[in-house]
Amino acid sequence: MIMRIHLSRPHMSGHEEARVAEAFASNYIAPLGPQLEAFEACVRDYLGDQDLHCVGLSSGSAALHLALRIAGVGPGDEVWISSMTFAGGIFPVSYMGATPRFFDLDPASWTLDTALLSQELAKAAAENRLPKAIVPTDLYGQSVDLDALEILAAQYDVRLILDSAESFGAAYKAGRKAGTGGDAAILSFNGNKIITTSGGGMLVTRHGNWADQAGFLATQARDPAPHYEHSTYGYNYRLSNICAAIGLGQMNVLDARVARRREIFARYEAALARPGVAFMPEPEGLRSTRWLTALTIDPDRTGVSREDIRLMLLERQIESRPLWKPMHMQPLYAGAVYHGTGVDERLFTNGLCLPSGSDMTDSEQDEVIALISALLDQRTQD
Ligand SMILES: *Cc1c(COP(=O)(O)O)cnc(C)c1O
């Protein structure tokens, strides 16, 4: 079905074509080139920490794959991960032949429950079965609790890789940006994210040797030699210079895009909040990108299910979507260990993401709001 109003789609600023034209004029059409270097430097400057290294890659999933490989994750290792996440944030664990162990969310933030994680790390340490890496997700643009996670990772000497695919432009306390934590963070510039390179991602790391390894592995692991010499296998994972040029144009508007998504969230919240309708919380001091406006609808209190709303919108060619289905509920990961009380399961049952693209107009959003309000009002009266 052709949608009139999308969940989230690419939103160009008008700056991109000139940057792409520069790349064409210099014939840097290959994966490596000056636009890629400039894009990596621009992201590092934005993140505001000159100790960070940024490696542009073909996707966020590729960035996670490389991070896990560099962290030494392999068969027999466990990776502890937020269950409520997108496929691209977990499949690389499977690429490495490692075993995921899934964790529930904290209802106060909808991000990984660090108290639960702490308990399980203590048990695992006592039984000498610590994970190789922890991969928490910045859900719908909200940073995880970086302080707590970095302390735990250091205490147990476990690698920490942040999935910041949805949170580029978000802040964690005192202005520290999402995407700056742990041993590494991954960003995504897929077409539906805050900014896009049409497809792309980035590995952000404090470790110079991780960045070097990522660059090496992402370009087919070529050892220094005039011929092709390989002592290990690599991947073709570099971000194309042309795509990086699009990213350079998009960097001009990153903060504006986040501001607009936050505005869209605030308008929905002001118009739709009522008993039985709850919006994703934002803990004090954190600033989410509000990548997608996520809310829950309690059918017992509103008389309306999230499917009632989704299908009613779909009839009018308006796209909305249930929250991520937790990975421990997926057939692929049947039998995997899950720690939690089902906070994420209930969010999945009752949760919906509303159209949140930064290019959505106020009148389009007003239409979505009016349709949902009418359905809620009608059922309340019944
Ligand atoms: C988008 C996304 C990814 C993967 O990024 P791609 O660039 O699409 O490979 C990973 N994790 C999460 C949470 C995402 O939303």
C-alpha cells in the first residue's frame, strides 16, 4: 500500500546535492575519498570529544559486526543485550556464532534495566561465566544509563558496545552526547533514521587500535604488501564517498531534525495524553532524539487496542507500527535466556510508534491526532 503519511522517511536539507557534486567533480566515486574523511571529522566534532575515532561504514549493522569481531566475540561467548531492539542490533551476534542473553527494560526509562544487569553480572562472575560484551540499545533515541553501564563494564572487565543507531543527536546528562560511550558505539544513517546517507553507519570508539582494526577489516583485511596479502578475513564494509557526501549535507541540519522530532512528540503528547495512554518517559537530565514517538494504549482503560489504532490509520494510508518485538519472543531466538519481568513484552503488546518523520507537516500531524482522538473519544463514550 502507498502511504500518504510515513513513519519516518529521508528528509533532505538542500545542502546534500552540492556536496555530492563536489565528489563527482573530483571523481571520488570510490568508497574512500575526501568527503568520507570530512564526514568522519564532522561527526567527531559534533560528538564533541577529540579523543574519539569515527569510521564510516556501509551500515549500522556492519559497525556492530566489526565492533563484536574486534571485541573478540566468538562461538561459546555470551553477549548480553537489550531484548527490545531492531534485528540489525542483534543479528551480528549471530554472525559471530555467539550466544545472546536477553535483558528487560527499566519502566522508568524504557532502556536496559541496569539494576537487573548488575545482579546478573554478580552471579555470572561468581560462577565464572561472564559475557564477552554487553550491547545496550538507546531505544527510540533515548540514551541508556551510560554512567551505570561504564562502571559495571569496568568492574567486571567486560566490553561495552552501545547501540546508538537511533540516538545520534541525543544527550546523556551534562551535555555528553549519545554515541560517545563504552568501548565503542554504533550509529546508523539508514533512510529512516534521524539523518541519512541513504544507507550507512559509523563505528565511534575511544580506542585508536579499534578504529585501525575497523578500517582494516572493513576493506578486506589487506596486509601491507604490494600484492594482496591476507592473514585474516575481512569485509567490504566501508561507507562510499558519495554516501558520505550526502551525510555531510545532512550534518548541517542534525540538531534541527532532532528539535523537530521532539516537537512532534510534544504535540502528540499534549493532544493525546489521557488515562490509559502513556508516552515513553524521558528521565531527568536526558535528552532523547524522540526518533519515533512511542506510546502505549491500555485497552482495558481506553476501550481501544494499539491494533485498532494502527489499522484505522492504515485505512487512511497512514503508517504506524508496533514497538520492536522483543528478541526473546522471536522464533529465531526461541530458547535463549531472558532476564526480566516482561516490561518489554507489555510494551510490545500495547505499544505503537506514530508517524514521526521530521518532514511531516503540522497539518498532517493534526490529521493523525484528530483520527486517534476521535477513536478514543468514541470508545470512551460507548
Ligand atoms: C537501525 C538500527 C540498527 C541497524 O542499522 P542499519 O544501518 O540499518 O544496519 C541497529 N540497531 C538499531 C536499534 C537500529 O534502530
